[in-house]
Amino acid sequence: MYLWKGPSKGKRDTVILVGPAASGKTALFSKLCLGRASATAGSMASNEGKWPRESESEESADGSILRIVDLPGHERLRGAFTQHVERVRAIVYVVDASTLNRQLRTSASYLYDILVDGTVESQEIPLLIVAGKRDILTSLRPERVQALLEGEINKLRVTRTTAPESLDPDAEAEERTTFLGYEDQPFRFTHLPNPVEVCGMDNVTENGIQILENRLMDWLNEPFMN
Ligand SMILES: Nc1nc2c(ncn2[C@@H]2O[C@H](COP(=O)(O)OP(=O)(O)O)[C@@H](O)[C@H]2O)c(=O)[nH]1
Ligand SMILES: [Mg+2]
């Protein structure tokens, strides 16, 4: 039997910036790909750029570059994300560490949707969670951001996987969402097959996005087996 596997897949060269609205994705994108602060704050459009920037001599061993995609954080995130997922090398999930307490449900549910994505799960796509806007005095430390997100995902994975029983027997084969982590333990990112890292960051100070640039360099130099 001939198995159609779809068109041969291109290189996984895309690093996607996702997260709730106003978390600082476009600011990070601008600094990474344009080398300056963003002038497009509040835009609902997605941005695409390259890293390292052409003006920089830094290059990976084979001269390849990453495609950086900045997705706006709103209800259509899922659709936009799905468009890019086949090319995703890594995911950078940006939250605003100065407002996370108020934005927790939104921030955790976007992240949950990404983590249960079939490709993200099966390809064990690496995830960098950025606790952004760390220059703001009242912002939460990355450890706290991690604990809050883990706690909220712990609740979400119960509510999302126990959908109400349908009265229609034909609906029995209804899709079951992946259960994240271990059923008998509180959710932790370390229970996922994906490499997950949480770091604090801001795009205001000179070295604010250094961690991200270091990680981009790693992703560039370790070609993704596909
Ligand atoms: N203090 C501070 N403000 C930031 C930082 N990053 C972004 N912002 C501000 O947060 C707002 C939203 O940023 P933006 O990049 O448009 O968020 P996006 O919706 O996630 O793309 C803007 O007013 C930015 O200037 C940061 O690291 N520190
Ligand atoms: Mg934006």
C-alpha cells in the first residue's frame, strides 16, 4: 500500500513569538530583527523577519538563518499558529511579568492550546517562556511566573479534558485532547517531553534580550532532525 505522507516538509527554520496581547512580542521582534525599539505597538498584524540580521556578520556554521514570526495575541491565535507550526523550530512564549496576576487565565490558556497542539507535542518543539518587562519594579520573578503558569495549566488540563458527556451516541468518537503531564501529579513543565525553559527578560536594557539571542544561536546551530 502506498502511504501518502503529504508534501515533503521544508526546513524547520521558524521561531515563533506568541503570547497574550501587549506582552511585548513586537518589541522583542523589533529589537531582534530590526535592531531598534518597535514603532508598531498595538498592531494586530503579524511580523516576519530574519535572525541574525543581515547587517550582522554573525552567522551559523552553514550560513543559515532563522525566520522569526511575531504573532498578534488575540482569539485568532490558534489559526495563525497552525499556519506556521510545520516550520516551527522553537516557540518563544512571552508573558508580561508585571501584569501576570491579572492576565493569568488568558496567559495560561494560550500556552495550553500551544502545548496540546499535535505537532508541538509529537515533535517535542522546544519552548522558551519569557517573563517579560522585568525592568518594571513590580514584575514577578521568572520562578514565580513559572509556578503561576503551572498552577493554572494544572486546572485547565482538568476542565479541558473532561468535556460534558454528549447525549448523542454518534458524538462518542469526539476528539480527546492530550492530557499534559502526569495524571497523578500536579502539572510541571518538566513533565512534558518538550524542553522548556523559563527566563526573565526586558527589551529596554542593553543586555535584556541576550538570553533570547543566545538561545536563537543554539537553535540555529543544532539543525532540527525531521
Ligand atoms: N517596561 C517595558 N515595557 C515594554 C517592554 N516590552 C514591551 N513593552 C511595552 O509594552 C507595550 C506592548 O508591547 P508590544 O510589543 O506591542 O506587545 P505585543 O502586543 O505582545 O506585541 C508597549 O507599550 C511596549 O512599549 C519591556 O521589556 N519593558
Ligand atoms: Mg504585537
